[in-house]
Amino acid sequence: MGPEGADIKGEHPARGEEAAMHAQAGREPAISLHEVTKRFRTPSRTFYTAVRDLSLTVARGEFCAIVGPTGSGK
């Protein structure tokens, strides 16, 4: 990923573009997230942002994995 969440080519998909592509193909997404943020309170009582503004669409039959170090908030 490049700066500001853009991919290497510098392109950034429009909001809902993936969901629209699945709908046009006649498939409802099995999972659809839009601008999701997940924060955790640490033992020192501060907050840790594990995920910020995540948008993701997964169609039925597609495989998706969230990868990261142990304890990172997956």
C-alpha cells in the first residue's frame, strides 16, 4: 500500500465500488464493511487503534485472510 491507503499504482477505489461490482455480477456480498475502525484499551489505559477506516467486500465463495502479528487486534 502506498501513502494514504492508496494501492501501489496510486489508485483508490470509489466507495461502494466493490459492492457494486458484486451486485452487477448477481452476487450479494457475504461480508461488507465500510470505513470500520477498531480500537482497544491497553493495560496502561490508553487506546490502541488496530484498524482504521477499513472497507472490505467479500463475496460468497471468496477467501479472505486478515494477517498480522499476535496481539495486534485482528
